Amino acid sequence: MDFQTSIQTCFKKYAVFSGRASRPEFWWFFLFTLIGGIVVQIIDAMILGYSIEGGYGPAYAIFTVITFLPCLAVGARRLHDINKSGWWQLLFITIVGIVLLIIWWATAGERKKNIYGR
């Protein structure tokens, strides 16, 4: 799966938390949200005049609202690919949990069918 296909897939499955997502689908969409966040912060600072130190501007807020559910959905589907519940994303609240989630998201998925499909 390439960059463009990943973004299209994640927005087509905007709030679909069932099924599975491959590693490339997850990581390409992660890269898209990372780059997009940086770009909209630059737009807020240079065009709209918002200070980066002063908080986030309206463009960043809009981008975050648009990408929040697809990020959660693809994260849950990615965890399904390694046969874990999407609810494990709540570990993101803790510092140790962030490390564990990154390890799980980077783990190869199961080739066989699991309880989440495929």
C-alpha cells in the first residue's frame, strides 16, 4: 500500500473500527497526520498570525478534528491485525503505554484469519 492509497483508505473507513489494517496503511496515515499537523501550524503562524508558543490556531484545530476519528479507527484496526482489542489504545494515556503501543503497531500482523477478520 502506498501513501495516497493509505490516506484514501483511512478516510473511506472514517469511523470504521472493525476489521484489520496493515502496517503500511497505519504508518503512511501516521506520516500524513504528522506532516499535515506541521503544515497547518506553519499556516497558522505565517498566514493567520498565530504564535506557535501561544497555542494552536484555527487551521490546526480543524485539521485535528478532521483526522481524530480516522486516527483512532486505523489504530484500532492495526491492533486487530495483531489480534488485540482496539481498546488497548487507551494505554496512550500513560507514558509506558505509548512505548508498548508503538511496538505493537510496528509488529507484523497475523497471516491467518483471527477473530477480527481476514
